Amino acid sequence: MQPADAIKDTRAERIEFLRSALQDAADGIEPGTEIMAKPMFGGAGYYAGGLLFAMWYGEGLSLKLAEPDRDILLEIPGAAHSQFGTNVEVPETFLTQIELLLPWVEKCLAYARTNKRSGRPGTPGGRKSKPR
């Protein structure tokens, strides 16, 4: 994991920094889980097993959470509402203190598995494209 002063400014470096933080957290939950970043709306979507569970659009890293978990996370200083209703942006300190990020990644991975619309179209859990 990179130290706080190594957080990069370019879009590609930021996307990779966030993927790495999520990977470190996932390794503490389910070793062997691969976290992938894919371009999405000028930012990135983060996937585990084909399921979308986190996003970044130029502000903070937002995690897709069930409503009770969103409410709890929003009580933590530095957490913020995301532009997407099911997501909450985590405090920046979570990105360099993986022990703070880990329980929230665990919750959002569990939520993504129960939310059938979590994946990208054509992936497990994703919406199927219409036949032509």
C-alpha cells in the first residue's frame, strides 16, 4: 500500500491507487479476490468477481452499501453522500489506513452479491443485453 503522500494526481494514477487500496482490503477479507478497475463515466468502477461494488468520479471513493450501513458510515467524520444514492464516499484517511477501510469493503461486497444489478452488462450479476 502506498503512503498518504504518494497519492497521485493524474486520473490513471488515482484509479490505480484506489484499486490498490481496495485490493489490500479485499485481501484481508477474502484472499485471492481480484479487484478490477474499469472506466465508467469519466472515472472508474471497481469490480470483484464481476460485481460492481465501488466507484470513483473525481471526488472520493464511494462504496455501494445497504441503507443501514450507509447511515452508519455517514456518521463518521469525512464520509459524504455520493452522487449515487446507494453509495457513500469514505473518508480519505480510510485509503491509507486499510484497517478502517476493510470492514466497509466487506459490507459492500456482501451487498453487491445480494444486489442482482451490481455487475456490468453481460457479466455475472449484470443486466443482459437485448437480443438483436
